[in-house]
Amino acid sequence: MDLVALATVQAIDTALDQARHARPRLAEVIEHQAAERDLLAVRAQIADIRRRQADAQRELDSVESSSAEIDTHRSRLERQMKTIISPREAEALQHELHALATRRGELDDRGLELLEASSAADEELAELSRAEERAADTEARAAERRGAAEADADARIAEMVVLRSTAVQGVSAADLAAYDRQRAASGGVAVTAIAHGKCGGCHMEISKSELDAIKRLPSDDVAECPSCGRWLVR
Ligand SMILES: [Zn+2]
């Protein structure tokens, strides 16, 4: 097994793994996602105010129609009043008219409240619409930066894929298949080196006698880390 050639493939694969892991975590991606959330939040606020305004308008319509009904009722009672002779009936009518006037006054107050709230909501909407414009602008610029950063990352990944296809040319299909299995079983690192007496994959110390045994292996034998089993380039 040509471990030196596989080590080159491994170096490219490690870089590819890192680049693919980093792509969705690019600062530009995070920044754009935040800008999207901000824009959605402003739009949700606008939708909420519009919903409340629609509710208020419905209530205002109902206040106005109730007021009109009361006015009609009052006119009728006032006409009736002119034809009444009995003081008791007159008193009852007066009482009813008084109650209607009170109710009418309450409706006027509520109508006024609703109109004031509606004009405050209009002001709030105007402000939010400016905020939405700013947030949409920020989002669009962030989307542009994200697109450029992702295109850069994709170009780097594509370059590495080309490098890899060249690097695997010298490796036999059987070795490559064994490498793929070893990589899948070893968290992506199949081939590593010994650095400062430690395995580059699991970072466990390799004892002096183990090192000697590795050195004594025939040159075409694959040395393995005694702790993790990764292949060690000599
Ligand atoms: Zn190891």
C-alpha cells in the first residue's frame, strides 16, 4: 500500500472536510441569517399592527352602527314624548332617553379612543415601514456578500476536488477502497504521522518499544497506531 500517496489524498480530504464544514458557518452566512431574522421581525411587527388596526376598524364600524341605531331610537322616543299625557309614561320615557344618551356618550368615547389609537398606529406603521426599508436594504447587501463568500468557498472546494482526482490517480482501486473504509471508521482521518512520539490521529503516546517495532516493519507493511489503528506514514 502506497501510504505516501494516500497521505497526500488524506491531506486534501482533510482540507475538503474542513472547507465543507466551514461553508454553512461562514461569517457572511451568519451575518445574512441575522439580517433575514431582523427583516422578518420588522415584518411581523407590521403585520401585527395591521391586524390590530383591522380589529379596531371593525369595532369602529360597529360603534358607528350602534350609534346610528340609538339616534333613530331616540328620535322615535322624542316624537312619542310629544303625544304622551300620562306623567308616569312620560317619566318612563325620560328614563329610557336618559339611558340612551348615556350609552350614546359611551359609544362616542369609545369611537374617539379607537380613532386616536388608529392614528397612533399609523405613525407607528410609518416608522416601521422605514425600518423595514432599512432592514431589507441590509438584508440585500448581506445576501450579496454571502453569495460572493459562498462562491469563493465553492471555487476553493472545486479546486481541491480537482487536486484530489489527480492525487488518487497513483493509488490502486483496492487501496482507495480500504482508505475510504478506514476513513469512515476513524472520523475522517485514515492516514496520519507520528509527531513528537504521538499519533497524529488520536494523540496517544507511542512507546519506545512500539516505535522500534514500527521501524522494524518491512517497508511494504502498513504501520498502525497501537491505540487507534490509524495508518502511520513512516
Ligand atoms: Zn492513534
